[in-house]
Amino acid sequence: MKYGHFDDSAREYVIENPKTPVKWINYVGSLRFGGFVDHTGGLLLCKGDPALNRITKYIPQLPASQLKGHTLYLRLRTAQGLRTIAPFFVPTLTALDHYECRVGLGYSRFVSEVAGVRTVITLFVPTGSEVLIEDVCVTNVSGAELELDAIPLVEYTHFDALKQFTNADWVPQTMQSVVHDAQGGRKILAQFAFMNRDLRQNYLTATLPASSFETCRARFLGDNEYGTYADPLSLKQPELGNYQALRGDNVGALLLPLGKLAPGQSKRFRVLLTQQEGARTESLARAKAAFAAFESDEQTDAALASMRRYWDDYLGKLQVKTPSAALDSMVNVHNPRQCFMTKNWSRDLSLYQLGFGGRGIGFRDSSQDVMGVLASMPGEAKELLEKLLSVQKPDGSAMHQFYASTMEANEGDSREHSDRPDYYGDDQLWIVLAVCAYLKETGDLAFLKHELPFYDKRKPLAEREKGSVLEHLKRAVEFTRKDVGKHGLPLLGFADWNDTVNLKRGAESLFVANLYGKALLELIELFGQLGDESQVQRYKRDYEQMRARVNEHAWDGEWYVRYFDHDGSAIGTHKNAQGKIWTNGQSWPVISGFASSERAHKALESVQRHLSTKNGIKLSAPGFDGYDPNKGGVTTYPPGAKENGGIFLHANPWVMIAETLVGNGDRAFQYYMQINPAAKNELMDEYELEPYVYAQNILGDEHAQFGLGRNSWLSGTASWCYQAATKHILGVRPSYAGLEVDPCIPKAWDGFELTRVFRGSTYKIKVKNPSHVSRGVKSLLVDGKAISGHTVPVFEDGKTHEVELTLGNVEATAHPHSSPAHAAPAARPTRLEA
Ligand code: GLC
């Protein structure tokens, strides 16, 4: 069974059946003003902070048939009486003669036909704007004259999103709505919680006259709310009640008479929703000005066209043409688009991550998300890096998360367990990878001198210690160098990347050890670039020391162990009955270069043998069967779910990358395709989720519902799959000296093409694979001239350069990423001025 198809030429996914297994969503706007819209018109909208300034009431836990925050009703005035229909299908559930929801870049377009009415609705927030536009075009396709009304409706939430659900006394006493008359019989409905009346208000209007309105949910539904959204009793009356709510559950509904439409005749109008700051008259004036920008069809079309141009430019930084359509769909459109969203929303707001304030911007998560957007939005990436570095503590470790609106940071879930450490072993190391990736993309080494504060919640910002970005990076690795346990391996903290393994104080993490190794490799390369040989030598020693410890203590014979518990016992050894082998325990020693070639191959073979399934690689096996507070959150899930032996997708691209590092392009690509959502389009009754974005998890083969995906959109899978595909499988990655081109592809491929904008120049890359190998650069022509190695120089000339690379068998050389050879001082040292 499938529910839709990819329309790559329009860069849309087209949902053709409204009864998808779960809601499929799309994002509109940004963290500044935006949220998501589901495929039946449900809308979750916020301004600035989903926890503290939420606008519409979207309750994901309600059944799919229920109204969620927003809809549009149409009403036919017939000789037999009034008939209400819903072009979004929800909430009237009237069977539609045609339905499609086009999930586009920044907009969702709904096309439906019911009762002789064709409706096209485009929902979007124009780039940089704070207005949600619902652009509606209604056409009479019945063959006879029709008389119609349109009734847009939003249901508001209290601005404090969690209070809305935990308080049923204060909240309803504060919610109020007021109507304002505007020119030509139009109405603007204002809504606010009383304490915000003179600070900011929500405004709803339409570009047509309204004959009546309603703002009280009870009155809209009727009969003490025994009327329903599926069949509101107020819509059985000629007009709405014109009631300005003084309390209670507030809605905004406008009755817009569309009049008589002749056969074939259309009527186009807009419903507009915004929130504006200021005292009442001031904010109303602002709302009117904001609405005026989308008054005409032309203005609206221009706003949509400008958003398209934004995306043309964004996606234009990297485009590919390979033998795999499913890879092309993801890499050219949907994967970078998802990276944009994870960069924007971190893990704050999705259908699964509810934005009530528990999460905010994650230090670890956002450091990884940044790496997925560097080519397209380096400026915004840098801003986020600065914020992240500002919540690093003076000792080099980091706060686990922060709230973008206040820059207030906290220790995440570790706060709930006073008997466990209050920091995470890995957080601070991710920022090293992120900053170095930013430097390689942009060449902006001056960033390293930028002074930023260290976080100390006891001190006001002005009094906090400051240090250069380079100093922040040094303290990050220094923290881990010193924070080691019995085996000399880094302590786990409350958790490492795997949030759910929470061992007693004193436990050590092999993941942190390897991430530390990778961070050191990055710094060795960076300091080489800066010409600081003594720092290079120092980090090389630290690297060798940790590499020796890992190999001395953690090799289990066929694979590496994953943790040492507080008492020194290994977790992730063949001697364990459960949690015998862990994926991250194997991919990361390859990425860090700590594993010898022999151990790398063995460890990756073990992943293949014990952890890989047709739906992706499991995080560990076998799952823990029963709750064990000594292990922590991982044992709250049944075996096969989430981090407990589930297919945790974020960890899959690390195996793909590791496979490319050992030269196994076939297997890297096989793993890529195992989790590619575009390749699951025909398997929806099993998988259930949006085929156009990566999910966080798929149930593993220990679970009866093996193959079922959950938690789509906000997952590190987006950034890492994008990196795995583009930088490692297709092998085009920025470096200090230029653009490296070193693919590791399936042997069967004849080649591929890739266009990459890098430091202002366009690199048109053509890779040929006549001898059907996976890796090995036989020759490289740049603008027709042969060059040695695989690094195409930096041009910074705004021009287009033709790159032609032929793969073939070459003498085995140490791969740059799999050994500290990678760390050799760079050819062209760029000194950082003191
Ligand atoms: C979630 C968290 C992420 C963590 C992962 C594995 O995706 O957001 O930080 O690394 O789970 O536990």
C-alpha cells in the first residue's frame, strides 16, 4: 500500500489519500514565527518559543479524525438547506472525490473536490514574514450554479503551552477575544490572554467581507459543546453568533459569504493569521500593516515565488545525478530540507517532540545539525555555533540544552537523577567537529579569534569569563582528557550520545573515547593549518594515548565493547546475555582511526552479522528484557524499541561512513538504502511515516511490529545521512586546502555527476567509473588540466570549474580519515594573528 508519490520536478511529495497511517506533517515558517501543518490542515503555530508563546492548540494525542488547531469549512446554500463540507477532509470527514496534499518547500498545497466544489489551498509563511497565509481558491466544478460560504477556523491555546493542559481554572479565566471592523465590511478578530492584552495579540482576518463571526468554542459547537467540530451546530444557522469571548476556550471563526458561483467560476481569497507586539491600538496597526502585504493575489504569488527562489538558491549549493533515483530525491531536495528544519527547531517541536519546554535547543543535537547546513547557510550556522559555545562551561564541558529566546541553559534529563553525574560525557566534543566543519566550508579562520563567554548561571552575562573560539575548543578536549576512569577511558557522565544508558558514577564510555579521538584529529589538522607545531605534537600524543587505551581494554575479540560499568565490568561483550554488541561501539573506532585495519574490518563484519536488518542497523542486540534502574532509560523500552535494540537511524550513517573509510562502497550504499525513506514509499502499511523525511527510529526485529517507524523529522539522522551520502559515499567534502573529491560508491555504478558551490565558485564534478571499483582516484582533471591527489583547489573567483575524475585501481595508500596521517601539518599553513 502506498499513500502518495514523489513529484521531483516540482520538488514536492504528493499525498493522495487523507487516511495516512499517522499524520504526515510539513513545516512552515521558522522558529521566529512558524510551526507545522499536517496533511489534513491541522496547524501548530508559535512565535519565538513553542513553550512560552504558542498560538494554536494542536493536540497530537487526539484521534486523527479530530480538529487540531485549524481548519476551513465550506458551506453550500442549497434549496434543501445548508450543507457543511471540509476541503481538508478533517473535521467533517465527508468523503472527497479528489484529494491531494502537496508537501512543498515551506508550503503545503491542498487540492480537493467534494460536492461539485474544487478547492486549492496553499498554506505558508513567506520568508522573513510573521504572517501565516492560507491562500484559498474555490471553483464551482458542479456544472450548475452554486452558492457558497467559507468559514475559516482556528482554535487558540494559552500562550503558555503546558499551562493550557495542566490548568483548568486560571487559563480559561484569562482568554479573551475582541472584534475590530476593517475596511469594506472586513473583520479582524483579536485574541489574547488578559495579562498580554497590552503586550501582544493574535489576529485573524480574511481578504473578504465577513457577515458574522464567532470567538467562543462552546457557542461555535453549540448545545454546551455536545455539538462537534464534525458538525458544528452554529453552521446550521444562517449567521454566526457575533460573540466576543470574555473567557473560556477561544476560537476565531469568520463567516465569509462567497455568493453565487456560475459553473466554472472561481473565487480566490486569503485567510491571514499573525501575532503582533504592542499595546492594543499599536499592535492592531501593526497587524493591519502586516496583512496589507498580502492583500492582493499578485502580492501573494510574489511571496510564494520569492520563497521558491530562496529554496532554489539553498538547494543549488549541491545537486547530484546518480544511478539511484531514491538517493537523488533525498540528496537534492528532501534531505537538505530536513537538515534546514533540524537546524531551525533542534528537537523542540514536532508531532513527537511537543515543545512544552522539556527540550529546547540541544547542545549535542544542534552541534550535529549545523553540519548539515553549512554549504547553504554558513552565516546562520555560525550564529548557532556562537550560541552553542556560549553555553559551554569554563571547565570545558557543556550545558546539555538551552532556550533560544532567553539563552538560559540547563543540564537536561540529568537533573532528574541526583545520584548520577549532572553533565554528559560527549556534549562538548561535538562542537569541535562542528566548528572545524564550518572552518573547512568557509575558510573563515578569523572566527577562531572571536571572543565568547563561558556559561555560568550564577553570573550575569557581562561578568562571565570569556575566551576565543579556539580556547573553547581546547577546553573541550582538555575536559575529556582529564575526566577519565579506571581504564583511563573517558567517564560516561549522565550519558553519552546514547541518552538512555545511565550508569552509576564511575562508568566509562567507549563512544566518548572515540569521539574524543575524532575531535583530536580535527584539532591536529586545524593547528597544523595554523602552523602551531607544538600544539599539533601535544594532541598527537593525547591521541596515541587514548588509542592505546581503547585497543588495550576494549577489544572483545570480534568487536569493541561499548561501556565499562562503575565496577569496571564491560557492557557490550560476547559474555553479556543482553546488550552484547553495540553499533556505535564499532563505527566510531573506525571514524576515530583508533581501530587498526584488521580490527576495523572485523568490527564492521560483526555489525553486518549481528545488527544489520533489511530495515536498518539496530543500535544493539539483544535488547534488555525488563526494567533495570542500574542501566537507566534504555530498559524502559521493550526489546526492539528505540535505543533498546531498535533501529535508531541516527547511528546508521556512522556505519555508512565507517564502511567508506575501509573502502566498502557497496555496503555503505546498501546501508544507505536500507533506511532511505524514499525507498519505503511502497511499504507504508508497515513503516507508516512520511516517506520524504528520515525518522528517528524503526522497530527492530525483536519486536512483533518490526519495520514500524516513529518520530520523524527532528533527528540527527538528517544531518548525518546527508553527510554520509555527500561527503563520504559521493565523497565531495570541504577541506582547508580545497574541495576533496574521493568517492566510495557501489562498484556497479558507471559514475555520477555533482555540482557544488564552494567558497563562491561552482565545481561541476563528473566522476567516471570505467573499471567498476568503489574507491581510488586514478586521474583528476580540473578545467582540463591534470592534478595529483584528490583535492580541487580553492578558487574563490565566482566562476564555474569543470572537474573530471576517473576512478580506478590505485596502489593502496592510507586513507586520509582512517589514520592519523590525516593529522599531518597542512601544506599551506595559515597563521592566526595573535
Ligand atoms: C535523541 C536525542 C539525542 C540522542 C539520541 C540517542 O535523538 O535527541 O541527543 O543522542 O536520542 O539517545
